[in-house]
Amino acid sequence: MTHSDPDVLAMLALGDPDVDEADVEHVLNCAECRSELDRLTRVTRAARENGPVDFPLQDPSPQVWERISAQLTLEPPLIETSVDRSTVPASTSSATPGGRSGDVVPRRGRRGRRRWPALVASAAVLVVAALVAVFVFVRPAAPQVEAQATLAGLPAWSTSNGKATMEREPDGTTVLAVKLDSPAVDSDGSDFREVWLMNSDLTKSISVGLLDGGSGRFVMPPNIAAADYPVVDISQQPLNGDPAHSGDSIVRGKLSATG
């Protein structure tokens, strides 16, 4: 099977509507491509929300701090280096015969030492003020809930329930958020949970992703509208390689527009 081009998955993760319908259809029905899209979506969301990520971050290099010091017009920081006393000649601490001064280890003046803590404190105040300004004025707006549904347990799962919301992110991306309360949310390894959108008469279904645990958020392809697929369904799927709906629905509910 030929999988989706990485550029296509990146465009979908960014919510780009200019994606071929055949590519969207493949991602919807290919577990591997859908898993990669979910990973890219988490990275994109973390970058937009400035939140925690599940991948390692690189420590800034010393040059970064040098540029910050230059922007704040700070003096170079005092760097103490260890000196091997055994290698320093005796003449460094006293005058040499004949009255000539020996070489000495240069030292920063006390005035410079006293100024440095004050400069550091001033810089810290500036950094904190900048962070507060970024948090207040630059933080992303909360997503707008466009539709929601109460998910009721089907007969075989009568004690299960959940909820679903269709949300519009500030950048225009549509996200389906689901939460499932079920006696056995964590799979024992022989099966898994999958989230679906269905049309009103349940004759058509589209998989939107695998549910890991009791909640999940799934980016909707640009050409899939809640009006066409208003039913949210979470199913129990066996590990048999069949991508179709198993027929074993845990909960189901119909999205209703808010406001």
C-alpha cells in the first residue's frame, strides 16, 4: 500500500483546506497514516498553545544568552576560572628583586562586582514583565464550541457514557473532542477503541482516529462537515486487521449546534 506523502500529512495537521479528496480518503481509512497525522497534530497544537510536548526540546546554545545580554546591554557575566596554584610563580604575589613588579592575575574591581547583581536583578524584572505581557496579550484564544453531543451507552455497554464537542480553533481548524466513561476504558491488548462520525441513518461512517484512554482530540479533514456526519460513535474494535466498524458500539450520540 502506498502511504500519504509527508507534505500532505503536514498540510492536514496545519488545517490546510487545499488537500486532494483522494488523499483525505486514504488517511481516513489507513491506520498508519492516521497515526502519523495524530502525531503531527499534537506537535502543531503544542506549538500553537505554547503548552507541554511529548518530544525532547533542545537546550539553547551559549550564543543565545550572549545575544540576550547584548539586547539588554548587560556587561559580560563574571566567569570564575579555577587556577592551579602550583603553576603560578612566586613573583605573582610579591615584587621581584630590583623593585620590579611581577605578573599578577587580573581581578575585577569591587565596583564591577557590586554592579553585576543589580544588573541581573534588572534583567530578571524585564524578562518577567515580558513573559507576563506575552501570556496576557499573545496567548491563543480559546476554541469555539460549535456543536456538542451526549453519548449514551448501547445495550451491551449500558453503564458507559460520554460526551463530544465539535470545536473551531482560532486558526479555523475543526477539532472533535470526545470523552468516554466506560468500565473498561483501558484495553487489555486484544482490542482497541475507535471514534467514528456517521450520517443520520447510520449507513455511512468515517473513522476519525483511535481513542487512547478515556479522552481524545481529533482534527477534522476540511471537507468533512458535522451537518453531513452528525452522529458520534465510539466502538470496540478487535485486532483482526479489518478497518471497518466492528458493529460493537460502546456509546453513541448526535451532535447539536450550540447557540
